[in-house]
Amino acid sequence: MRFSNLFAPTVKEAPKDATLPSHKYLIRAGFVSQYGSGLYNFLPLGKIVFDKIKDIVKEEMDKAGANEIQMGVVTPAELWRESGRYSVFGKELLRFRDRKDNDFVLGPTHEEVVVDIVKNRITSYKQLPLHLYQITTKFRDEARPRFGLLRGREFTMKDGYSFHKDEACMKKEFDHMEETYTKIFTRLGLDFRAVDADSGAIGGSGSKEFMVLAQNGEDDIIVCENCSYAANIEAATRAKKTTDVEAPIAETAKFFTPEQKTIEDVCNYLRVDPFYSIKAVIKKAIYEEKEEIVVFFIRGNDVLQETKALNACGALDLVDASAQEVEEAGLIAGFCGPVNLPEDINFYIDNELKEEKNLCCGANEKDYHWVGFKMLNFKESRYKDLIQVNAGDICSCCGSKLGITKGIEVGHIFQLGQKYASAMNATFLDENGKSQAFYMGCYGIGVSRLVAVMIEASHDELGCIWNKQTAPFLLDIIISNVKNEEERVVAEDIYQSLKAKGLNVLLDDRNERFGFKMKDFELIGFPYALIVGKGLQEGSVEVVDRKTLEKVSLKVDAVEKYLEELLS
RNA sequence: CGGGAUGUAGCGCAGCCUGGGUAGCGCACUACCUUGGGGUGGUAGAGGUCGCCCGUUCAAAUCGGGUCAUUCCGACCA
């Protein structure tokens, strides 16, 4: 490709709202252009990189035995009603009507459609397992699109769905996909971790996210300093918290604690370490058909993990309860505790408080707290994992310290079980001639997001730094001065012969000054540049390494061989 | 969804508040000249419904109301 023929509109200034390097460089270097909130066009450079990433994903998926298909973006709402998600999925699901007034959605994910494809076509266990995948456009009407391609509304995802006759087979494929994803992200040259994750609205039991470790990540990840344990903070667990502080041993008694409403106040007043107190977090849970106040009890020095809390009560959403709603529920803010709650109040207790003693907690009576409280006689189903793991907590696998880091989610694999197949009545006959719902797995990779992630993971103050696997071109041959006949001829020769060898190179033949072309090289970030310029007087040219910016001078007749080795 | 900000040439911005009256700067663009190893220098140009609607006024980019869009912080985010 000749640069003079390439549509790569590079600019000096980044859009004012771009805060992340990937966002700035994608736009400044002319990879993408924005045309609406969370909507981006891929320009030639962006499209090349996108395709390269896509090809790697496709290659590994095919190698793993999956079948590529392509499902439509527009989906009849009927299918979503069948699975029950039409009413459950939030506002991210864009709904609309056609001219006949029928309801449709723009697919944010395709479990429903794929089940519909397989239903009544796969009818025997002998036809299983089966793995179908696609790499296509998705739409999610994000509340707040941002960070360029990292959180757009329209994006491209590789989504795969596997079908199995039983749980064991499903788990096998889950592990197989973990391996496959590891291969994909390794090939892309990314620094990543597979972490335990929450399954969110997709549902299912076990799920793992693939996180690229990057400062600008949106997710918090808990990682063990010593062993391989890693988890999204929404799902992270720890060894039970302990303390060296002596327990405040006391007879169980109600204590007058006037106006002492916060953990800090109460603990100071009673001279108790917050470790020995119970914090009540009052939330409003929103269900499909109702809303209600729910109380979560955790240790006074812990923080409620909202995703865990949401999973505990099975609500669609948890929001802060207003003072009025708390009062109407019969609760006294600041004095709420697990005993003598109003009959109809739903509540959950963190696992770590089970059978703990010598605690202080609200008495559900204004200006009174219990001391010497024992956490006994609650139903097992009240106990849930509710707390947020923090840096410095202890790893439950090896006993070392846990740390916290940021990550960008690039892949997520789920064990769905029979959730969708049951809801949509998709069944097959097993070995015993009995009708069974399919066991399913589902596996996603954010392909368009990866374009941005690659830059987030590899850039400097000058621009992008592509690796050979994903670079739009491997080499930028820069003609220092196109008015110099000799430079032009030499560069053209090298360009033609490298091209003939199947190497993916660019010839910057534009009538621009040397500095201008170098800036473009650095901004776009091709792995290498070849400068054909002044050195020709001594019969030499220079190869620049984008990563190190180091230049190597070579004789013209030796450069082709050198480049062939460098680029292959 | 809560709180803030912005909308003026392709991009980045000034002008508005505080005096309502001719729309400006940098980059990019066009022509010619110049220069040719780090976004060369010069001369001359082209390019605008000042987001949209309504109102106040002799007169609105500027004042008032509405609306749309974009965006930042937070909540949310398979």
C-alpha cells in the first residue's frame, strides 16, 4: 500500500473528551471516527487491525472445533419473552417496533436466538456436543458510553454457545475454552489473567473473566501475591477476617446509646473495636413485580459488595433506600439490628458473622444497641457471602496477602447449565430415551474492544506501538524527500521486492517533509520504519524500531535480507 | 438514573458574564513561491443557518424560556 493512496486522516489534536490513550490515539491516528454517542466507524487502519484480531480469534475457535455461524442483529421480542429476559434485561436492551407494530430488540447477546436455531434440529444425545459461534455486531444501550471503543454502544463481539448432554461435558468444554482463550490472548501479546467472576444477567453457575491488566481498567481485580488466585472484586472471596483486638466480653444486654447512629459513633461510645460490631446496610430491592426494603448485616469494618448483595436477594436491582422508605418499613436508621426486626422485612447476614459472639448491634429501638450479642439461631438461608474483599485481606487458598489491581474485561466464559434450554423448552433425547434440556456454555470476546485494549496495553507519549501480530502494516518505508530521484527509486525497489515476498509493508511516498512522515509513523505506530534518505550518499538506509526508537544503519544491498528476517 | 459542563469553519478554541450593533485565532485546506533529516517559511485565498425553536429588542453568538445533542464525575455496565 502507498501512503498517498491510504485514507488515514491523522491530526495533531485529540478530541477534548478523550481521556484515555487508546481513545486519543485511535482518533488522532485515524483508526476510527465517532459519529454518535458510543458509535464509531472503522477507517482503513482500524479496519485492518480489527480484521487481524478477528482472524486470530476465528482461527483459534475453528481449531477448537467450533462452527462459525452468523445470527441477525434484529431479534423478535418473542424469543426474549420465551426465555423470560424481555422483562428482566434492563434498559441496555434496545427495544423497538416494526411497521406492523411487532416488538423487536437489537441483540446485546444471542442465547435466545442460538437456542432457537438448535431447538428441534439437534434432537439426540448422539449429535452432541455442539459449539456454534459468531463474530458480529451487538448493541447495548449503555447508560454512559465512554472511553472510545472500550465502552461503545455498538460493538463487535465473538460469542460462542455450546450444547451438551450433561454437566460434565459442559464443564469439559468450559475448560477447553479457557485454554483456547489463553491461546488467543497470548497470541495477541497481552498481559492477562483469568479471574473468577460474577455471572450477572447472563446467569449460570461458574464463570470466568479474562482481564487485561491495565491501569485504566474499569474493573477491580483481587489477586494473590503468592498463589494463582485471582477474582473480580464482585466475586472475590477471602479467608475469614480475624483480629488481635480482644473481644469485649459482656452479658447480653440492651444499652442506652443516645444519638449514636454510625458504626464509628457507637463503637467509640461503647469502647468496642468495629470488628466486634454489626453494620446494617439498608437497600431497596427492585423485583419484576415489586419493590421492598432489604437489610444486609455485615461486620462493622467491612464494606458491602453490591453485586453479592444483589445476588443474595435475587433482585433485578438494588438502590439506596430513602429515609422515608426506611421509616415506612418500620426500621430505625442507625439502630437497625438482626433481632426484633419487623416481621415482613427481608434480611441477609454475611457468612463471616455466623456464630460470632460479643458483638454490638442495633436493637431496632431508638437510642438502644445490644452488647454481648451472639449471632445464633438464624436460618441457614439467611447467611450469604456479602462482603467486599479488600487489599491486605488473606487469601483463602494459600494464606498470603491479597492485592488489588485494575483490569479491562476482554473475555468472559460462562457455564449456563440448563437455564435457557429449559426456559425455551429446547430438549433432546438422552441414552435412556428421556427428554432433557440442553446443558449450555457461553463464551464471549470483545473483538472491537480489543482494538483499543491493544493500544491501552502498548503505547508511549508519541502514539501507538503495534506488535507484529496486529499491526496495520509491519513496515513503513519513508522516502525522506520525494523530489530526490535516487531516494524514490531505492525505496520503490525495496517496497516492490518486500511486497513480492508477501510482506505487508507501506510506502510513504507523500510529498511531505521528513519530520511530518516520522510523526505519522510514530503516531500510527507501525512496528518498524525504513528511512530512505540522506544516508544514501554513503549507500545506506536506516531501520527504526518503533518500540525503542533506536535506529540501525544498513547498506542498501543488505537491507532486504535484514528486513525479511526482522518482519517474518 | 443523580449531579455538573459544553454546543461558534473539518479539528482545537476565543468572543457571551461585565457595553446587544462589522464573527475572530491556531491547526488543517486551496494557489503560487520557498524549504527538503523531525509537523519549513512567506504571500494571497476559500470556508460560518454562532445546535434548533420561541421570546425580549430598532437590533441577539451575546439577554430570557424551551428543546435536542455531546460530554465529565458518580451509579450502572453479559
